[in-house]
Amino acid sequence: MVLDLKKLFRGDGVEESAACELDFSGVELGGAKPFCAPVKVQARMRSFAGSVDFRAQVAYTLSMPCDRCAEMVVRDYEKSFVHTLVRETQNEEDDRLILVPEERLDLDGLILEDVLLDLPGQFLCREDCKGLCPRCGKNWNEGLCACGAPAADPRLEVLRQLLEKE
């Protein structure tokens, strides 16, 4: 979706809003397509001093495999993003400003970038996920396997003992 910002850049104190659903179902992350539903966007824009204050409320659902046990993790997220849009800038390297020289904003690209940069570093089914047995592949969250836990590195034995005390 492309937003025409001409009216906003031409006046001061002009306000506009937009609501839409964006389809990111074709986006691939690590071999998975995490966006299982449309991304809902509520955007407010206000012009001031030759620039546009852009604020977006974004709601989306992600479906990704757990990084430890490979079980599917489905989570809902609601995030807010704020940007300042300008037609021109003296400093091209200023990350706080979004350059829109033709007064048209690619909303899909901006929201996708915001969401991807805001994703967690790891997708876990739960914080204390135990992962999979490296020998047989059993999910340790469901119980120990017949082959037993692998022998720990003896250098880490002291740390294991500390964890058991807690």
C-alpha cells in the first residue's frame, strides 16, 4: 500500500489517518513463513515544520518453530512505531528520518522493516524449553528419553550444581 503524503507536506498541522491490513504471507524467515494472518495497521500522520510525524499501531500473529524443540509457537504481538518523514535531508545517514522525496510512502515496506527489526532473537515455546535430545531427537519437554541425557562437559559441572541448588 502506498500513501500519498502531498496534502500533509503542503500544510502545517494537517492530520490524516489510515487503517489497513497488510499481507506478509509471502515473507520467509529461516525457511518458515511466520505471518499466518494479515498484519493490522492503524496509522496517524500529522504535518509539522515541513515534515510528517508518522505513528502506527501494528497488530500481528507470528507462527514460528521453537528454536530449541521445533514445536510451533504462535504468538500475538501489538507494537507501536514512530517515524519522522521528510522530503529532503542534509544528513542522509540520519536513521531517525525517513526520506520520501516523491511524497509517497511505501507502507508495506516500512511496516515490514519495523516488524522484522522488532522480532525477538529467539522464538521459544516457553522460557524454560529443554530442547531435543541430540542422540534420538525426543522432545525433553515431554520427558527424558531412553538413551538418557548426554554427558555434560566436565568443565561446566560447577555451573550445573549451582543451577540444581536454585
